[in-house]
Amino acid sequence: MMHYTYKTSGVCAKTIDFDIDGDIITNVVFTGGCNGNLKAVAKLTDGMTVDKIESILLGNDCGGRGTSCADQFAKAVREVYNTEKAIG
């Protein structure tokens, strides 16, 4: 299991911390952003696969920004998963 901190871009949350074990994501913590909503996202996605998180959250928009904290989370888990897979 590896722990990651993802620095977001264009959203209120500044970072997203999570653990990845294979393709399973756990221990999600958003720093900044809408506290209650992001705690809910973290709880609802705990134990999900990268594919499932991406299928649900990728492309969610907040206020016409073209992204959201949830969208950034989907991008983060995919990026980390692909990097881990490439390293082997």
C-alpha cells in the first residue's frame, strides 16, 4: 500500500491525500474545499476501485470551472494508478 498527496488545480481543495493498494483507494482526505461535501465523497469512495471512482466522478463541474474537487480526485487516482502500474 502506498500513500499519496495530490496537489489540485483550479478548485477550492488544495490537496487530496489517499492510499492505493493495487487499484483500491482508501483513507481519502481532502484539505480545503467544502468540508461536509468532501467528507461525504471520501466516505462514499472508500474501498472503491480506480475505475469505479473515475466512472462516477470524472467530469463533474463546479461553478463552470471545467473541474471540481471530485473531478480532481478522479484524475488523481487515475494518474497515481497509471504511474504505479508503469513502475511495476
